[in-house]
Amino acid sequence: MILITGATGVVGSELVRLLAARGVTVRAFVRSQAAAKSLAALPGVELAVGTFEDTASVEAALGGVERAFLLTPSSERSEAQQLAFIETARRIGLAHIVKLSQFAAAEDSPVRFLRYHAIAERAIKSAGLAYTFLRPNLFMQGLLGFRDSIVQKGEFYAPAGEAKVSIVDVRDIAEVAAAALTQPGHEGKIYDLTGPEALTHTEAAAILSGATGRPVTFVDVPPEAMREAVLAGGMGPWQAEGLVEDYAHYRRGEAAAVASGVQEATGRPPRSFATFARDYSQAFR
């Protein structure tokens, strides 16, 4: 039995669908059954309802589980949630934990997301658990968050300048996670996950234009404009500040390296942005 946390999110839901399609028995840890009806309908998938703050529900979800995928929604509670999960996993003797981390995770990073991921990685090692750490770069599917502005105005916005970022397809992240959870030989590995090339947001816009057959333009904006926009959209202040820190990290050129993690873990190269743009083109028309 494999436990998937963060099962209704972008990566988690893709991973649950992938494992179910391969005939793997999965337990999805979710906050409510109502939010996970589509997952529960998949073959071999059962739901475990609970929260990371409820230790009893975490322990129940881990019952009979050999391997777990650790992913929490990014918030000011993420570090505490992950540390509590790790402690419960240690106490019950979980065999292997696959953690979704982030590219360039480091405890001394100026980016809060990178700090908490690194702290959780260290806790897993200190707990003596067998581990695999997945460190993906910026998600290609993150562009879906700009769908309305792309469809209505042919534009998307970010404080990215002309920095190159080796963006990665979520489907590749899920395939690496599936390999680590179901195949031997991934214990003790840290996989940096990127696409096959580093692109500027302007270059990504040009590729998306070609795939959709309509003009798409990237508009560079000040960090303050992004902060105000995401706060107005309902994002919390902690997450909004973290997003601004993330984009400062991109602008410094710290996310441009192309890594071989997808190839190493799956035996095939990562999907290109052109493939993503073609496959998702209808969403942007």
C-alpha cells in the first residue's frame, strides 16, 4: 500500500491517476471525501480523511503503508505539518518516504519555500528513514493559473525579467514519484527535476503562441505588482511574500540549470515546453 498526501493538488492528483492506471493500490490522504470524489472513483484508490494537524488521522492513514509520498500545501504551516508527519512515520516504522521538495532547497536560502523544504529533508535523514527527495523547478502547469488573462488579453505577467528558468512538466514529476514509490533503487537519491532546456518567460510565450495559433505576450511587472495581484486574488500574505521571493530567485539566474533527474529516475528525457504547449493548447484558446 502506498500513501499519497496532497492527493487533490496538481502533483498529487496526477500521481494518484498515474498509479491507479498502473494497477497500484493507493491510499489518498485528503481533507474531505467531497473534494476527492474523482480520485475515489479510480480503481484501487481508497481515501483516508484527515489533516496533518490531527496526528491520529495521520497515523491511521499510515496504517499498513510501506511507502508514502509527502506533499503539503505551501503555507506558513507547511514546515510544522511536514515535521509532524515525519515524526509519525518514524514512530510507526515507515519503510520509505518520497518527499516533494524544491529545486535549490537550502536552509540558508532567502526563499522561505526553499528553507522549509530543506529543514524537512534534514528531519527525514535524522529520523533514519529511507528517502527519495524530488526537487522540481517551476511547473509548466503554473501557466494554467494565467489562463483567463491569456485567453482574454493574450498576456501573462510575472516579475521574471529575461531570466531563464528550466521549467518542468508536472507529468514528469509524477512519473519520477511513481518510479521512486514502486521500483527499487531510488532510496537515498536526490533528483533535481527540470525540463530539457531553460527558457525565458518571453521565449515560453512565443512557443505558446505557436501552439495556440494566437498571439501570447509575456509582460514583465514589478514584484510589488505581483504581490498586490495575488493578494487581491485571495492568496495569503505569507504565500504571497514567498512567491515574490521565488521570482527574485529566478531573476538572479539561480533556476536556470538543466538537470538530469527525470532521465535518471525514469529512463527517458523530460517533456519539452513545446510538448506541454501543444498538449494544453486548447486550455489557452
